[in-house]
Amino acid sequence: MSDALKMARDALSGYLLVLEDLDDSLPPTTPPGKITVPKNSLLIPIEVDTTLAREREENILLKKR
């Protein structure tokens, strides 16, 4: 589960950085009360700070040069 959460955060941060790079807008939000979760399933919020994600990405690119 820990690895899956890390991969989800990495995927979401990558997606959000691409949207920023393309000056694209975020998809519309869904109010929490409208989210349905099937029985025996989990709904886990994933938090991403795009400022930190951008700094990490730029740091990785600089180290590879």
C-alpha cells in the first residue's frame, strides 16, 4: 500500500506539472459528497505541492547534466 500511495502521488504531481507547463486548466472538482465509493473499496486523498514537485524535478534535471 505504501508503494502504491507513493506512485499515485508521483503520477499526480507529474500530471499537474504538465498541466502547468501547458498552461492548461485543472479538470473541474467533484464535491466530496458526490464521490461514491464502491463497497469494500478505499478512497484515499493524495496531496501534492506543485511548488515542491517543480523544485525536485528541476533539481533532478540539474544533477543529470
